[in-house]
Amino acid sequence: VAKIVDRVGIHQNPRLGSWDDAGYDFCLNWRRTGECPLKFQGAGVEIENWRPKNYALSFPFPTGGEIFFANPTNVPLDLYVDFMANGPLPSYYPLTEITVEYLNTEKG
């Protein structure tokens, strides 16, 4: 990798373009700050400081929890979710289920 970086260099603005055809990009990450701008809920769901300057939105096993977010556009957008999973023992990589549901907030 070092040889390639020496030959090609590092781009000052590495953005190549939008992630979707609509041209909308939204990226939220609270790993370094511990400040999650999204609403979340569930018994035992918390922002966990698991290492200095490393935070996670932690969901207890087996109850889990919920994260809420809104699409600020009137067009469907792609959703990419990045997550880490650990335990319960003896597994370090347990099966994980993620469900995405549509919630119409206009109807209350």
C-alpha cells in the first residue's frame, strides 16, 4: 500500500461523487464522539464507551432496541448500515438481525 501511495499520492478531496443516483448523501457516525443524533430506545440501550475515544450504540441481548431516523427527501434513498457485534459467549460474532420498517409520521 505504501508503494502505491508514494506513486499515486493522496487526494486532498477523496469524494468521488454521491452514493446514489438521487445525489443525496447523509452519513452519521458517533464512534469517536459518543454523540448520536438519532433517537434510539429500548431497555438497556445506551451509548457505551468501550475504549478511549471509541463509542458504540449498545443493544442488549436478547431484547435489542430501535433506532429512528427520517428520510429528509421525498424520494426513496439507499440505506447502508455498518455495525459491530460481540457475544454472547462463546461467540464473538453472533447472528444479528436488522429490520428496516417504514413509519408514516404524518398519520401520528
